[in-house]
Amino acid sequence: MKKIKPWLSAMRLRTLPLSVSGIILGTCFAIYNGHFSWWVLVLAILTTISLQILSNLANDYGDGVKGTDNDDRVGPKRAIQSGIITPDEMLDAIKFNIVVVIILTLSLIMAAFGPTNFLFLLLFVFLGGLSVYAALNYTMGDSPYGYRALGDVFVFIFFGLISTLGSYLLYMHTIDHVVLLPAIALGLLSVGVLNLNNMRDIDADANVGKITIAVKLGITRAKRYHYFLITGAMLASVVFSIFYYVENSYNFLYLIAFIPLLIHLKKIKAAKEPDDFDSQLKVLALSTFLFALLLGVGYVLY
């Protein structure tokens, strides 16, 4: 029982709302087009959450055994770093989680496509395998991509494009260009969360040889990069609303989420210490979730 709290901490539950944002967005656009399934929604959310937890556990393991998580790290203490959970225990949890992901992914594919849509089955089996690979190899292995400044690319692809477009495809069995700009906006905001994390850890990462975009740019240019990500997402969503205006005010409902995002940018401009960045992680993650929810619901209400 005394290990329940460390395990929950290792799963990093505060990252879960961000992980399901694309599912909510893709689902809302499918509902707008007259397609919805509770089974697909529930299984998609469970699959995404299990993948996010897998990624978080693998991140804890990879950074823990490499010594990246040390006393210089800011933020919540990691499970392996604290010594409460051993690397072998974490590795066993990762293996168990992979099995859960496989079961949920196959269940989701069958619920969405049935046994006859062979090409879709192959596509989502491939995407499921790719997602597991991405979750594991961010910090694990001999050459993790998170140590080679590639984390931003993977987050944009998986949290933005695949999450949003993929969930839409589960319902519609086709891809529509109308979903592309919202997917891009969500991807940029998700990269912003990662960049915020990397700005917080910039000195600690540089000291142990973990090369992130923030480490490459330095803190001043990393802040500018952050402004680009957040304002780029806001611009993409406004362009989307102009191009695909549906003659009601609800499709601008997401503008409410611009308020905490603009306040966030002001806080980042003034940020100097690692704790200043850390305190904004939850703010940006929840603002991104709010943005996705309002953008999607605004279209459903039409």
C-alpha cells in the first residue's frame, strides 16, 4: 500500500488530460458529421491513457537508469530517482503496460472497423506499434530520440496529428481536410508543454548530455520558440474558423481558452528560475485541454 502513491506519481496523472485532447477533438468533428460510437470513444480514451502512462513510466525508467534524474532536477521527484521503486520493478510495470496497450488497441480496432476492413486494420496495428515504440524510446535505449532533440517532432506528430486525425478516422473511416488545422494547433500546444518542461530542466539536461531543443537554443531563444508554438496554435485555430465558418458564434467558443494562454505567455516572459517554468506546466496542459474541448464542442453545437 505504501507504494501506491509513488506509482501514481510515476504515472504522472496530470499529463492525462492533455493526452486525450486529440481524442475529444476528433470525436467532436465526427459527431458534427453525424458519426459517433460510445465504444469507440471509451476504448480510444483508454488506449490513449494507457499509452501516456507507458510513456511516463518509460521516461522515469530511462532517465532514472541514465542518471538524468538527479539532485539537480526541478519538479516532482521521480520514482526510480527516489529509490522507492527499483528499475526492475519499473521494467516489469512497463512490460505489463505494453500488454494492456496491445489488448486495448486491438479492441479499439475491432470496435471501429470490424474484422473486414483489412487495410484499416493494418494501418491502426502499425500506428499502435509505432506509438509503443515512441513511448518507449523517448528516453530508453542506447540512442533515445528525446536525447537528440527529436522529442518535439514526435510530440507534434502523436499528440497533434495522429491523435486528432486518427480518432476522426476511427469514426468516419476517412480523413477530411477540415480536421487538419485543429490537429496542427493542438500539436503546437502539446509541443509547448514539452518545451516548457525542457526549459525548466535546461541546465540539468545540459549537464548530463540530454540534448533537447531548449538546450540547443539556450533559454532566451527557447522562450522565443515557446512564443512561436503558442501563438502559432492560436493563429492556426483562428484561420481554421475563418476558412470553415459555420454561421454561428459557437465555433469561436475556443477563444475563451486564449485568456489563460495569453496570461501564460506573460508569465513565461518574466520566468527566470526553473520553478517559474514548472509552475506553468499544469496551467498550459489544462489550457490545452480546455482549448480542444471548446473548439470541438463549439462545432458540435452548430
